[in-house]
Amino acid sequence: MLTPPPCLQVAYRKADRALVRERTKTADLHRKLEELNKKLAENSGKCQTAHKPQESLREKDVSTRKAVDQDRDRRQRDEGCRKKYQKNPASDKS
């Protein structure tokens, strides 16, 4: 049987090691994917309950939402006016 030259033996070993590394990476990725799929399956039912409070907001009366929006806008305007007329402490230092 013929023995390949040393440079080909080295190249073969490097390629073989690279192939083993890639197979290991692939196996790790498949294992992680299975774990994530398992977690997704466990948590898939939990997502539906998290949206129920938001549904109740949509069911509120339009006039109630409008009143809440108007109140929020009024408070924001009042805060803006107060900030505008406050003294700047840095300008007092002369």
C-alpha cells in the first residue's frame, strides 16, 4: 500500500479535524434548537393570558378613553407651563 506524502497527511488530518469540529458545532446547535423548541412549546399557552388586560382597554367606552386622553393632555400642558416660568438657578449666580 502506498503512503501519501507528509504534506498530504497533514492536510488530511487538518481537514479531518475541521470536519469533526463542524459536526460538533452542528450537534450543539441541534441540541440548542431542541431546547428552544421545548421551551416554546411550554410557554406557548402563557402568551394568550398576557393579552387579556389589553383587551379590556379596547372594550372601554370611547367617551371614557377620550376623557382620560384630555386629562393627560391638560396635565402635560400644565407641567410645560410650570417649567417655562421656573427660574433658572444658574442665571442667579452673577
